[in-house]
Amino acid sequence: MQYTAHAAFVAPARAHPQVWRLVVGLALAAVVYFAGIFVIFGVLLVTSGPDGAQWWMASMTEATGPTATLLLLATFIGMALGPMAAARLMHKRSAQSLFGGSLPRLGRHFAIAAGICVAVYGVTLLIPTPEEAALQPNLELSLWASFLPLALVGVLVQTGAEEVLFRGYIQQQLAARFRSPLVWMLLPSVLFALAHYQPDLMGDNTWYIVLATGVFALLAADLTALTGNIGAAWGLHFANNCAAILVVGSDGPLSGLALYTMPVDPSAPAMQPLILLDIAVTVAIWLAIRVAVMRRAA
């Protein structure tokens, strides 16, 4: 595929493209990320005491309540700041360069991708689901609505942090050093997929989830290379996670802000066709975004 806009996206990373800088930068990003979690724990310690802080941290690992889920999403602030610090300290470039292009262009691509994703997911809600997977109410509508503004900000931060790290920092720095997309597209996508490896939660479905997240990451990398910014990938990621975290969540961890839940165990064999369907829907959304972005640029 021709990625003309990708050259400008990668250009700021070419001044200091050494792999050792990327490795050290990722270590620095990890330190900042865990420091952010430590700060949140410190705030909880001050406000809730030692026992309360430990209870909240344990609740965040399950994220089955609204406040605990918001706290979990807040930990991604550190993930967002980490690559920004690495870009500045290890590669002598601005944090803004991780986003690519101008803010209006990034916002336009974000809106196009999110809008298409919302439209497609709206249609899929009309598809009948098996009786055993029928949606169950999770939060009262009024309670859900009261948390929604902060929840949207939380998902925006969470998805933005992952895009800045994987499609911004890692993809840019690898592309500055290696010409082959097999390196700068595939390697970050594999890392992104393996970050979702959760055998204790997903059981026999673990590799299905890894496959789904890997395909998503490749499509997001393609959109980033096509547009020269992370806007479209971020919009797709944001709308996708809003649907999975805020509208219909799996029954279990990370369901605390969902309006509805699907009463199917994440490790159940019944999830496998749903995961494959989700991959197919994601590919369809990606194609629609690609067409819309290219037509807008023509």
C-alpha cells in the first residue's frame, strides 16, 4: 500500500532513530506509567487510609463498579505521559509530534472514524442474539448517565494513551529505523495483542482475543500510516471501547460502567463465534473508514 502521508508522520523521529533509544524510551515510559499508578495509590491513601486504599486498588483490578472502573481508566494518564517524556528526553522531539499533523486534521479523522464505527455498531444492535446471550441491565439509567461524562473522558484518555504509545511512539520510531512495514506495522501490533493476553480470565478464548486485538492493531496501524496522524485509529479505538466498556460489557471485570452486560463467561466456548464476528465487523468498519478518508482527501 502507498503511505505518502506516513513519511511526514515519521519525519520527527528520524533525527534520533537508534533502536537503543527506543528500548530505553520504552523503559522510561514504563516507569512513568507505574509512577502514575503510585500517585493514584497515594491519593487513595490520603483520602481513604491504608485499608481503604488497598480495598480500592483491589476493586480496580476487577473494575465491576463505576468508581473503580473510572480509577482504572485514570491509570492510563501515566501511559499517555510516558511516551511523551520518552520522545522529549530520548529523541529530542516534541510530545505533539506523536500525534501527527495538525490538530484540525487529526480531529476530523477522529470524527470520521468514530462516526462510522457508531453507525455500524448501531446496525449490529438490530441483529438478534442467541437467547443465552441476551443483554442484561447492569446499571440504572440515571446512575449510568451521571457517570457518563467522566466515563467518556476516561475512555478517551485510555484509548489515546494506547494510540500514542503503539501507533505514535513505537510505530514512528521503528519506521524511522526500518523501511519494511513488516517491522513498523507488525511488531507494535504483536506487542499490542500480547498486552491483552489474559489466560486466567479468557481461558481457551485467550488466543481468540489475542487474534482480535492483533487484527485491530494492524488496521489501526494502517489508518495511521494512511492519514499521517493517529486521529482515525484513535476514533476507531474510542468508539469501539465505548461500545465495549460503556454500552454492552462482558459479565465480569471491566463491566462497572456498562449500561448492559452480556451474561456469557469470557472463557466460555460460546464467546468464540462472537469474537470472530467482532473481527469481521472491525474489518468492515476499517474499510469504510479507509474509503471515507481517501475520498475526503481526493
